[in-house]
Amino acid sequence: MPTQKARPRAGDSSGDRQARPVRITVSKEDYLKAIAEGTAGGETVIPATLARWLRISPPAVTAALRRLRRDGLVRAGKGAGVALTARGRVVANHLLLRHHLIERMLSEMFGMEWFKVHEEAERLEHAVSEDFERRLIAVLGEGMPCPHGNLAGGESPEKRRRRGWLRLNEVSSRAAYSVAAVDERDRQFLEFLDSLGLRPNARFTWLSSNIDDTVTLEMESGPCRVGRSAAAKVWVKQAPAA
């Protein structure tokens, strides 16, 4: 598969050490995208986290991060985490956009179930040409969320809170809500949400927080319980009056 070259933008003051073009492989793209996704979610990305997300051994992650640092694509972040440089961010954002467009294409044009599109986009995102990317943007438009409710490139928790969103595990008052966005990395988690009817834009009423570390919701199909660890991966907003 052909590789790409990441070119720093004019005026880039990130402090990247490499001025020469960098050979960007599929593996490097995967690491950079994972770091960008974790950072957008407000997480401190560490090697162990990357090993779990990418299903790669810790020694392999350590070696890969060494190469990414050498190429000026990542650096040590706050709290001993891993952060993207300006150059690394350019590469990650490009792949995130393509992933986002493929998810929307599969859902909006081909009708694929919302809980399947992330996994499929992971397989296809590296093969999208510049021309096909432009055509997808022309057909689908820009600024719309993916089937999981997420914008291209992701949003920080702070930005979501400014929009009035809450994580489901943070809700504490009985009211009507709708699902705004969900963490899309885990196919089993998405299927679990779908089985409950907790899809993006679905309405429900928050009923209670329980002693067994679950929350009770009233769905269209009836009441259900969701564990707090799962609820922490679901962003909700107050629903308008029906």
C-alpha cells in the first residue's frame, strides 16, 4: 500500500526536530489517530492504553512510540502521557476525517447499522484517495455528526459541557433526555446500547441512581438498568418537550 508524506505547514512552530518529509505508514497513522481520539476524549494517553486500544503488545508500542518521536510526530505530554506534535496532529486529523466520512457514507448512503460502521471504517480509512475524499465531502457535506453522534476530529469534554451535555453517569435529576453521542471504539458496547434502544437521538427518562452502581432509565420499551462504567461512555442532553 502506498505511503504518505506529512509536510509541516508554513509557520509551524511546534518545535518538531525533523525538517525532511516523513514516511507515513498505516501503522503510524493508527497510532496517531488513537492518540488524537484519546486526547479529544480528555484521557491521558499512555503506552499501556495504546496497547489495549490497538491490541498490540506493550514492547511493540514502546518501539513504535520511539519511531514516532524520532520522526517528530509525538512528544511527552502532561502527566507523563503521549501527545501529538503539530505535524502529528495534521496526519491524525486527516485520517480522522476520512474515518468520519466513511462512517457517514456507510450509514447514510448504504444503510449499514450504526453499531457496525466504526469497525468497517477502520478497515477502509487507509485506502481512501484524495479524489474520493473530495467526492464524499461534496455528497455528504461537512459539519454533521457521524452515526455515533461525534463530529470529525472529536470534541473535548469541556466543549461538550459548554453545549449543555452530560455523561449519563453524571445525571442526577428525573427528566427527559436524549442520547447525544457515544464512545464508538468497542463494537460489543455499541451492540449492548443498541439492544437497550440507547442509540444517538433516542429519548428516555432518567429515573434513579441505584445502590448497585447502576442507573435506571425509562425507555420506549420499558425500564432498563445501565452500569455506571457504561453510562460514562454515553453523552446525553436534555430533550425538548415532546
